[in-house]
Amino acid sequence: MPARYLGKWRGKASARDGLVPLGTFEVTVRQVPKAGDRIGAMTQTDLIGDKCVDNLTLKSATAKELVATGVGDKSNPDQCSQASHTVRLRPVGSSELQYTSEDPKAGDPAARLKKVG
């Protein structure tokens, strides 16, 4: 996996093409040896402080895009989506990532992320 994706990333998220604010997404990506391994997690903190966690499993990674499967953590509260969905991380410039999730039940969330660790 390209080192460009590794670390902790954070940014404001929205759904429904930017119409619905979702709070903050924090994505952690770690190096793994192969597709099918867990690479990290995405934690959403909504506008009132509630949290939902998606565990991310690597599908593929190139210089242009990292693709993972996201699944809601079993410990999530009821309002969190538990559906399996595709997550894409794409580099933007030299210091940001664009996060997109193909999760219609959650409004296909998206976020622009900056590296924080």
C-alpha cells in the first residue's frame, strides 16, 4: 500500500451531495500485508457528539485510490449504519484525501480529510 494513505486523517463530513452535515470523520489507516486485512477504522462524531465506528478492510490500493470495505462496529449504537459498503480514499493535492462511501442508507457520505497524525 502506498505510504501516502497511512496515518490519521480528519475532516468535516456530509451526506446527500453536501446537503446534510454529518459532523467529523476521523480515518486511521495502517499498513497491512494483503487485501482482506483490516487497515483501520473510520469514526464519525456527529453534531451532538454521538459516535459511529466503521471497521475498514483493504480491497485494493494504488497511487490513485485506496478501496476498502467498511462495516459498522458491533458496539455501535442503533442509529449507526451496520451495512457493508465500499469506501474510497483518493489523494487531493499533496496533503489531503477525499473520502467517499457508497452507502445509500447513510446518504453516501463524503469528507475532505487532512492528515492529523
